[in-house]
Amino acid sequence: MDFSDLSVLVTGGTGSFGNAFARYALAHLRPRRLIIFSRDEVKQLEMRRALGASGEAVRWFIGDVRDKSRLYRAFRGVDVVVHAAALKQVPTAEYNPLEVIQTNVLGAANLIDAAIDCGVSRVIALSSDKAVAPANLYGATKLCADKLFIAAHHYAGASDTRFAVVRYGNVAGSRGSVVPLFFERRHSGVLTITDPRMTRFWIELEQAVRFVHRGVAAMRGSEIFVPKLPSVRIVDVARAIGPACRHDVIGCRLGEKLHEVLIGEEESGRAVEYDDLYVVYPFSAERAELGPLGRGRRVDDGFVYASDRNPHWLGVEELRRTLGAEGTAALGAAGA
């Protein structure tokens, strides 16, 4: 898919993902216009300075996905929307439920209407592992948003606008990831661990960006794209970052799961496996046609893609090698 004549807009564009996507898009995709849509003028200023001359194709748009009229103004002439805006802190969501619903659910509904009415060609939304069998309000709002985007392909009717979703867990080094927290606290000699049994999928920021780009290119409508990822044990991440540190076990936070799940058992009948990803289709897997990804294989009934059942693991030494190159970038991304 050639982006050189396209106008691309990223909601939540000043966050960790938005910063990384902008750098990747300017270096590799070279869209005609890249629009950063976000609420924070200070972060936009900082991002503009960081991009420097490379950001000449970037346009800056202050706005909130809660404001439907502002979305209509921003989406004029836009071809592709990457929807990364969300309130995603789990404890914050538990104590501010209506605020999170207004951004994550009603904001998604606003975006869908604006995209269809403004003639946007493709919309891809970032989801979360927490949307699978949600145990907290944030996960419930992401599940609702996923359902909205999947149904929006049919809601669009005769419109050419297509919608799809990418789903992965916490990005290593992003805000909300434990990695920058461990780097920050390792000099104290003590790292806090919620539960020594806890596991997570491991995806790096640039890998997430490339996967979203791939989803935009491959989507035909209503798919959920899930990357194949290695798993890590949180205690191994702590050992890799602070090998001499003592671990202080504090227990799981409100709404926190022991393990990440990217495909639930109830989705197995609609999931197809490819070499390096899964796709959950909106219909039975037998109906999945041969498309841009080639021919896949239907997963077994009852299949669950969870971080504790994964055959691919990163150990302490592999994590240390990865974090040795990524540690400084992780700390920087956390403040983006």
C-alpha cells in the first residue's frame, strides 16, 4: 500500500505510540500529510521540536475525541485514521468510570460517525489484551470500542470506509509498562513485584508501530489483528533490569490480571493463524477468504492465546540483551 499520496491522522498522536508512529511514518511511509490530533498543546510543542526538519509534512490539531464537531473538522481530506487515543490507566479508570467511558466508548462512536461522513478510507483502532474477558473498567471500555469498530464496517453501509482493530498488550517502555518503572527504581535496590507468577506478552514500540502499519495495509473490514509474540515472566524482567535488587511483593492491583490473553476461547471459532500473526474475523473461520495475508490455518476449537500458555518465552539473558539496547529509549518513551 503506497502512502505517498495519502493524508494520515493519528488520534492520541502525542503519546508513546503516536511519537513512534510519526517517526516511522516520516522515515518509511512518507505520507503527503501526517496529522497529529491530541489534547495537549505542550506535548505537541515538544513533539514538534523533537521532529525538527523531518516533521515538515506534519500538521498539528488540538482536539478531543469527545468533541464530535472537532473530529469532523479534523477528518476533512483524511484517507487513513490510526485511533490511539484512550484513557488507559487501570486504577484511574476504576475511580473515574464516566470519564473513561466518555473517551474510550463515546469517543470511539464519535470517531466512527466522523470517519464515515467525511469519507475516510481506512480506520484502524488500537485495542488491548484487557478487552478479552475484561476484569476492569478499562478493559470493558476497550471491549465496547472493539465491538463498535467491528460493527462499524456494516454500519457504514454503502460508504467505502473500512474499520479494523489491532490487539496487543502493554508495550515495553511505554507509559503503563513496568519497564521504565524498574529502570527508575533499580538504584534503590528494591523492585516492587505485584505477583511472582505474573506473565506478560512482550512487544517493543517499533514492532507495535510496524504491526499497525501492516494492519492498515491488509485490512478489508472488521478484522482483529493479533501479533504472535514471546512471553515474559515479570520476575525475569526485574532480574534483567536490576539483577542485584530485592523483590518486594505487593499483590495485584485492582482489576489487574495475572496473565494477558489476546484471543479468548469464545473467539477460537473465528480465529485464523498465519506465520506471524492471528486474525479474528467477524464471521466463522471457514468463510475467511484468501486475502493480502495469504492462506491461513483455522485454530483448534477452544484455542486460547494467553501469555502463560505461550510456547515462546524470553529468559533473563535475552531480556538483558534487548533491554541493554532499549533501556534508554524506554525511559524516554515513557515520558512521551
